[in-house]
Amino acid sequence: MIRSVASTVVGFLGALRAVRTAAAAAAGVPVTWLKLRGRLPPLLPFLSLLMSSLLAGCAASTIVIDGDYPSPLVGKLPLTVGVYYSDELRNFSYTEINDNTGDDEYIVQGGASQLELFNTLLPALFDKVVELPSPEAADADVDAVFVPSIAEFQLGLPQKTKLKVYEIWMKYNMKLSNPDGEYIADWVMTAYGKAPQENLQTVDAGVQGAAVVAMRDLAASFTLGFKDVPEVNEWLKANNVALE
Amino acid sequence: MHRLLPVLCLLLTACTTTEIDEFRQATTSISDGESIVILGRRQNNNYETEGNFVECVANVVQGGKDGIRVVPEREFLDAMFPFFEPRTAPMRTSHLKQLMEIDQAKQRLAEYGIEYIVWLDGLTRRTESSGTMSCTIGPGGGGCFGFGTWTDDSNFEAEVWDLDTLESVGSISTDATGQSYMPAVVVPIPLIARVEANACSGLGNQLKQFIGGNPESGT
């Protein structure tokens, strides 16, 4: 796209030169165009660089969350759980708006990282985890169907909050049901992460740091608190699952 | 010599004053094959202990011929996940006792041979600053003119937990203050007081003596 724009500009300048030459010839004025070929760098790459710099300053920055999440150090529950990841979770994206201009300032894409988190967390918590194409696709081998979703996402940037930290706060809605869709539990979990603002650090790095801390926070809360959700606790006891 | 005197005076005064206090509650010792882990407290809403400072102290503790083996903080947090995250980390030794009742956690700590957990808590803040500086650039050249000065204060505390007795064996606190200067006559001349570096060095060396049971530390 940059090359096409630069080519357009070069074409315009060439056309302009042709028009001026024709006009000068019509007026009987000699025109000498200084030939600078070989003395200056090629025009097209220079214009490409110039246009890309201008366009980069206008577009929103995209930050793709990418983190490694350790497997929790806990014993497994003797359950087979089917997990369904909705399209909203898979393609999760948050847009931070510039308060002054109203334009998109940052786009935080976290869908892939969410899946990586749950695909690390759930196999450590349950004997077997099966990914389902839909919540209704669970068969009799599955003890429960788990559906996580992000209900709310907030981003705190140092340039807006005037604090020297990047902050991320997320609210998750967790649903657990029987394979036939019968309700077991529906609860909310929050996750918070912050990363200090460091010298010469990019916004991308700051947001990444805060996001990874927030998602580790969720994983820690879920791992240690799953059995303590009242409805989940009752269901586990009813299914004779030993609670340590 | 008279012309160098003001510069020398500035060099001498751009230094750090460090105070270290130690409070011991029990004896300590560490053998070859045993290790410690140094962790930064990150529960506070207003600040968190910087990872760079924790790493600095760890490097000081494990340096030298009397160095103590230190498990890297990030490696420990991943290995003990989810028990030492900001939300779940033990805040008191009573919480540590609860943690040691979890077989997986107890076994993992034993695998690393960890004898002591050291919690670092604190931060470096700028307490005063004054002066102005302006820089210009033009066709004939550029430069800066002015003078700036600021004071940094590093205040950190290290609390040591013994994994055998599951009790706190003491704490070491350090308070380092230093004043930096930046005169500018065409070119800025930074005279920076290395406050945090001195705090790290002082705390790390004192911690090494404390855990090693050095007679100088009052064991």
C-alpha cells in the first residue's frame, strides 16, 4: 500500500513536470530540468519512507497479547470437562479511544492469549479436558461443560491516569453446566494486573506486562477458588468428588 | 588547582548516604546445596518492588567467594504457581504454614533446596528537585544552559523467613539518600548519585552476612 501511494505521488510529480514543460514550450521559454540522477538517493524509497512515517502517526497501534502461563501446581479433580470457547473470546479485542480526538488510539488483541491461558489451566485442574464446537455438543462422557467469557475489560495508561503504571482489569463470567445444558454454576471472577512504567519502555511492552500479570492473576484465582464457588462445591460433593 | 576546586567539591557531594539496620530474631545458617529465594512484594496499590532491584540484590548475595545460591525470582514464581502471585502470596508466616500443608508446594520447595525466603519491600522516590535548564539548537550549533539538582531516597526492607521453623528470623532495612546535580554549560555535566545501586549493594551484603550467620552480623 505504501509503495502504491508513493508511486501515485511520483506519478503526480511527473505529470506536473510534463504540464510545466508543455506550458513553457508554448510560451517559448526554454526549460532546463536539472538532471540529478545518480546524485540523490532514488526517489521512490525515500517517498515510501516519508509516507509510511506519516501514516504510522495517524493509525491506531495494535497490541497483541502474548504470554507464557505456567501450569498450576495443584492436584487434579477426577472429572472430564468439556470447554467451549465462543467467537467473542477467540477474537477478543479492546479498543482504547483517544480522549481528545475520539479516534482509536490502541487496539488490544487478546483472544489467542486467552485460549492459551485456559488450555494451560484447565488440563492441570481436571483429569481430562475436551474442547467442544458448541456447548450443546457435549456427550455423556463429559461430566460438565465450562464456558468462560470476558464481560468487561479496562485499560489504564500512564499518560491518562498520571500514575507510573500500566493497569489492566478484567471481569470474567464463568458458566458450568451439565452435558444436557442444566445449570450448575454461573459466577464472576475479576483479574487485575499492573506493570511499572519504565524509561524508554514502549506502550506495547507496558500493556503486555500488565496483561500477563492480570491473566496469571485470573489463573491463580480460578485454580485456588474453583472448589469454593458455592454451587460448584455442592455439585462436587453431590458427585462424590473428594475435596481436599 | 583553584579552578578544579569547585568541580571537585561537586564530585565529592554527588554521593549517597546509606543506613542499614538489622533486627535478628533467631540464628541462621546455610550449607552448600541449600539455597534461598528473594522475592519482591507486589501487593501494594501505590507501588511495587521493582524486579530490577530484586535481581540486583540477588546478584550481590550470590556473588563473591562467600556467595549463597539464589533461585531466580521468575523461575521460582513459575515453579510455585499459583501460590506466590500478588493475590495469593503468603503475607505472614501463618500463611506460610498453611502453604506447607499443601503436598505439592512442600515438595516443590524441597526440590529447590530452599532454606529461606526473603521478601523485599520498598521503592526509590524523588523527594526534592529544583533548578531549570534550557537547551537550544540553531544553524550555528546548540547547547544547554542551567542547573538542576534532585534528591533520591531508596527505602527497602528485607524480611527473612525460615522454611524449617516457618517463622521470621529477622529483617534488614536500608535507607539510602543521595543528591544529584546537573550543571550545564553548553554541555550538561551529570553528577548522578547512585542511590538505588548503593542501597542494593548495602542490603545484599548485609543479607549475605545475616543468612550465612557471619559473626559480624551479631549471630
